[in-house]
Amino acid sequence: MSKGAIAGSHVKTIESAEEILRNGGNAFDAVISACFTMFATEPCMVSAGAGGFAMVHSVDKGTRVLDFFTQTPQKKDLNRALDFQPLPVDFGTETETFYIGKASIAVPGVVAGIFELHKQYGSMPIKELVVHAKDISKAGVVIDPFGEIDMALLQEILRVDPAVRDIFFHNDKIKKQGDTLVYPHLADFLDFLVDEGDRGFYQGEIAQKISKSIYEGGGFLTLNDFESYKTYWSDPMRMPYRNRTLCLPNGPCFGGAILALLDYYGSKDLPLVQVLRKVKEIYEQNKLEETLNAILPELNYTRQGFGLASKGTTHISIVDKQGNAAALTMSLGEGSGYWIPGTDMQLNNMMGETFLLPDGHHSWAPNQRLNSMMTPVLVLDANNKINYVGGSGGAGRIPYVIFQVLEAVFEKGMSLEDATHYSRMHWHDGVLQFEEGADLRGFDMQEEHTEWKKGSLFFGGVHSVLRNTNDELFAEGDSRRFGQGKVLD
């Protein structure tokens, strides 16, 4: 086997993980370093103010899921002025209205997640895992094509706080591909985390300042919300899969349940387009838990959490030379427009997602984990060794596009490269969306549909690592989101 493999979004993120693996770190050290680096390389997707999920496989400790997603505040005081502002975002094919401001912020989990992962699996000091992120935050990160797209979409949010405006704008124009992002305070913030740990973020001076600023400024979070935040470990749902085992996230991750149903109906010799439609209808009819427990009771699926939040999502997959693996998916939403002073870190707007609040603004349930479509996935072979590690961005499309990659690899026998770039499809509001060249067997072309050019951003960004029976590793970043893959020789 090679020294490891990495698949993710930004080249500098990949480099940070590679550096750790080459210096003797394990997959968990590498994914932690990559996460810190994403604070600088993917500021619209990840920060200390975000949340996420990790699926990890240790050759010594087995496979587990870490939930470090966002949590709603414990109290909801609506009898005061709230900072909650509508912001339309034009995605080209449609315009969605999100809400930003201090009342849109849920308790972030990324910092707690990083330190919990390190506590359980890390082999290198945290001080060594922030070096790459510190270096590039000061030297500057060159904006890649995906970064330009993100920043252009969310520029009005990036414009809200004048303290960080110079990072993202030049002469009042949003920066573009090839321009550089320099973060004047990020390195000091990372040093603070090294010295104080997650306790410093959730129970120390930063938590006091953040919570005071948010609550007095029209938000809901209090110091108690930060002090009581917890991460959660759980066992994955395990399904027999092509003489292998498919490991899926449980609990607040709707994506795992959806992928389980996709695999179940996919095994019934139905055309792909009908499988996708069937499962989408089950989800939209709010019958996910009922259906899954009826046909696959052995999974013991229990829906947990409240609502659904998955916009602004990114993923990284890593396997090391020992066979340890980490699949890490994180989200900031669109961002709240509130930046923690002196850190260059934006907090999430998870409580500003309109589809999260079907009963109106601020209808969230207090002290609940938010649900998510994020779906970090592992496939283990018959010997319980890593066969596949993957995940994706793409909001509500996440489990559906991952399923299509898995089917292409394990059912159609494609290479990881071909499977990643194979034409995809998705049902959206009752209309079939598909890339040119998609397999449309079972679809009546008289029905409403939309054809996209191959390689569209709409169809997610599945970043995967594959290990074959000869212990060879393959890594593939999805070009739809300008992903990168690297196998270490």
C-alpha cells in the first residue's frame, strides 16, 4: 500500500493533509490539519463557527461516527428586537432567500469536534497540526475557481462586517480566482486553540465575549449554550453491500437513512431513475423513519434532532498507510455575517435556513441537534479493511449523488475516476434534473425534465478514496466542485 491517499476540495487543503501523513501522522491527524486549513481555503464552507460529522475507521478501534453538528439554543426569548435579516441568493437556476444575523446562529461544533477527534485518535500534538493553516493564512491563499463561485454568491454576507471586508474585497469589488486571501488574525486564533484547547473556546473568554455580543445584539445564544455543548459518538448503521459492509451515519444524519433506502431499492433491479424517484417521494412524504424501519428493522434507525440544514457543505476523505480512514463533512450554512472579533472566523446561520422553519421564523425547537443531509460513508471489505471512503457537498442532493458513485464503482465496475465523473441525475420538485449522457432508462421523456451540461456544480462534489484488493489506493476529487485527489508514493 502507498503512504496514503487524500481527496478534497482545495489544493492547499490536500497539501496540509499530505504534509502530516509524510511526517508520520495518521489519517486522523491529517484530517484535523486539513480542517484547520479549510478555515483559510474554504471560508464560505468551514470555520470555527460551523458544524459537521465524521465517519472514522481505526484498525485498532473499529468504525464510529462523530456528531459535532450545530445545536439550537436552550432558550427562545422572542420578546425583544432580533437581528434576523432576509438575504436573497441567486443560484442562477433559482433564487433562495436565507436569513442572516445574530438570531440565525446555532451553537457551533467544529472546534469541539476537532479536539474530540484528536483526543480519541490523534498521534501528533495539535501544535504541529495547525502549522500549515497558520502559514497560509499569513502568506495568503490563492482563490480557486470554486472559491470564486462561492464568494460571488455570498458576497453580500461577506460585506456585512467591515472588520473583515478587506479580506474578501478589493476596491469594494469581491475578489476573484487568482486573487489572494490573507487573514490577519487567524494564526493568533489557532495559537489560542493550541494553548487553551476547546475549553478555551466554549468555556473561556472567547465564549463569554461571543455569547454576550450575540445575545445583546439580537441573537439567542448564551454562555450556557456554549458551556453545555457536547459532541456525540455512535456506531454507524451497517448494511451488507456487494459482499462488503456499507457503514452509514445514524441519528441526525438523514443522509445515512436515505442512502440505506437507495441501496435497498437499488437491489430490486429497478432503473436508477425510478430508484431515485421512489426514495425522494418517501422522504418528501415524511415517511423515511417509518419505511426504513419496516423494510430494514435490523438497522434500528431512529430519527434524532430537528429540522434540516445542509447548505454550504464541503468534504474530505483520507486513508493512511496503516489502513485508518476518516471521512469528514462540514457546513457553515451561508454564514451569518457575524465574525468572532479578532479571529477571522464567521459563525453559521443554521437557524436562518427557510426550509428548516416550515412553521415560520424562529419555530425551531430549543436545545436540539439540527438534522443534516451530510453523509460521510465508508465501505469495508470482507476482512473489515477499508475499501472505500467518501462524502460530498450538495445540500439535499448529497446522499443521492454518493449512491450513484457507489453504484458505478461496485455495481458497474467502473474505476473511481470514471465513477466520479459519470453523468448524474436528481429529482428536484418533481422534475428530473440530469447531466447529458445520463442513463435515462425507465424515464418517460414526455415528463418535465431539465438537461444540464456534464460536470455541473448542481450535482454535488463527491470526494473519494478507494482501496482495491491489491492494496492499491486511488483518490479522486470531483471536478464539479474543482476537487483534488492525491495518492502518496
